Amino acid sequence: MPDVHTALPLTVLSEDERMFQQMVRSFAEEQVKPRVMDMDRAAQIPHDLIAQLFALGVMGIEIPTVYGGAGSTFFMAILAIEELARVDPAVAVCVDVQNTLVNNALLRWLTPAQYERFLPRLARDTVGAYALSEAGSGSDAFSLTTHARREGDMFILSGRKLWTTNGAEAGLYLLFANADPAKGYKGITGFVLEREMPGFAVGKKEDKLGIRASSTCELILDDVRVPRANVVGEVGQGYKVAIETLNEGRIGIGAQMIGLAQGAFEAALTYAQERRQFGRPIAEFQAVQFQLAEMATEIEAGRLLVYNTARLKESGQPFLRQAAMTKYFCSHVAERVASLAVEIFGGVGYTKDFPVEKFYRDAKIGKIYEGTSNIQLQTIARTFLGR
């Protein structure tokens, strides 16, 4: 007989994971939820709420305690993203980028001396941003034109970055530029830029359809002098830093999308039990029951993908295919569930007086950022075609 106790089901959490999940859920319900629509209208996360996120410990989940972080795990970061997205995907993506992109990359690629300089700031009070995309390099990320000219122990960076999440709030930027264009993508190099560096400026803030409180900004680099000590990894390794980081970032987006879908589902379920038509709650009609059942099934399937891929990453197993599948599938689930939630709410669901309208707007970005759905499908196909 096989030993049935060798592994727990994916959705069964350890005691520490359950306690952490509940802590973040309570914070989201008590501190974030009352402010969601005001933040959406203002297109800004208030500074005091960001300070609360740092105080809660969710901005430095994997940063070791010696540097002021929580010293916890990637899976805990995934739980935090999911729980925050259940209430507000805009706040969730701020935490997501901080943990799965910026902190994750720096923990892997920085030297001990660089740890001392940057990790305490990211754990304590400094928002991080990840700057790869440009006007002409979106899905074709490595066609970037921002360049880094070497002058002694300095690099002189010039160019423009677009679509930088956390751009308005950040104090540190993980930014990619080409230090040797003749080598193509093998010249791309990662740098830690500090907001106060002369020649660096945050430009236009995009006016977006969804996740409006999350800032998405242009970055302007006009001969920014960056010391060699701010290079991430080795010169020319930037493409490797970026690709490996985005693979893990896809798991975070999957968690964000499943959290969003869960929030939309719960709102629709509550409304269906309260809204009466033809003398009874609409939840008693088979058509509505079937819609709710489909939503719940797709969310469960998406959550299994997210949790499994996060566990694969943590255990050191290959997860490239699963990460692409996770982002692809969960972004579709979020859009479909949010759309059905609006339909269950009916006319009022199309108004800003009820939460599902915002979930529907927020869902669309899941198919676009950190690799479009077509890019995910291409990545998945390549893994089994051997390319």
C-alpha cells in the first residue's frame, strides 16, 4: 500500500501559511477594502497605505531577516498577492512587482556588498520597480534601445522606458540597458538605479482602464551616471536576469488573477443570494447556479496551477512550462469570472456602485503584462517542441 501521508493536497496549507494568509486577508478587508474606489478614482495608492504594507511585512517577504525582511518563502509571497487581489488587484500588483520581480531578482543576482546597500531599503520603506519595456520593445523585450556607455567605473545611461509598474512610488529601479549593442541581446545589462541620480526622471503616468491605483510610468534617462557597483550580476547577463525573473513573475500574475476571480465570485455569490426576482433569490434559478458552478470550478483549477507552480519553484524543480500555463490560464479565468459576475449583478453590475465593474476592468491586464497570452502559448509550445 502507498503511504498516503507522504504529501498534502496542494490547497492544504501549513499552520504558518494559514496564519499568514489570514493576517493578509484581515488587513485587506480592514485597511484596503474601504479605500478601493477612492484609490481607483484618484489613480493612486496613498503613501500611508504603502507604509502599512511595509509595516505588515509583505514588501520584503523573501528578504532575509538580517536585512529587515520577513525571511519567508516565495509561496508566502504568492499567498499575499492572492489575498490582496481578492480585494484590490491594484494594491496586489504593487506587492507582486516588489516581491516576485525586484526582490526576487536582486536576491539571486546581487553580491553580499550590494545586499547591504539595497535590501534593507526594500524591506523597510523603499518601493521597487522593474524597467524592461520600451516603446519599441514590448513582447520583443530584447530589442531595447536604452544604452549604457562605459566610462571608467561608471556607466552613462540614456533612453526611455515605458510601462513601468510602481514607477511613481519607487525609490529603486531594476532597469535594463544595452552596454554593448554590437553583441545584440548579449550586451543587455541590469542596473539598480536610484531615484535621486542626476539625469533620471519619472515621466508620464499612464491613464489606464484598470488597476488604476497602480502607477504605470515612463522613465527618462538623460546621461544618468550609474556606478559599476550598481550592476546586477555581470555585464551582459541582463537578458538572463530578466528572463529568469519574468518566469517567476508569471506565477505572481497568476496569483493576482485568481485572487481577482475569487473576489468577483464571492461578490456575485452574495448578490445572487440577496437579489430577488419572480418571488425568489436568483441563486435558486438553475441558470445562475450553473454560472456560479462554472466560476468556482475554473477558480479551483487556476489556484491548483498557481500553487503547484509555486511549489515547483520553491523545490528547485523546472517550472518554465507551468509558469506560462499558469499566467495564460489564470488570466483567462479572471476575465471570464469577472464578466459572469457583472452579468449576475445585471444592470447594477455595470455601475461603479458595485465592486464587479472594477474587477472586470482590472482583469484585462492579466492577458497583457509580463508577457501576453500569445507569448505564453509560444513559450508552452516551445517546451514540448524542443526549441
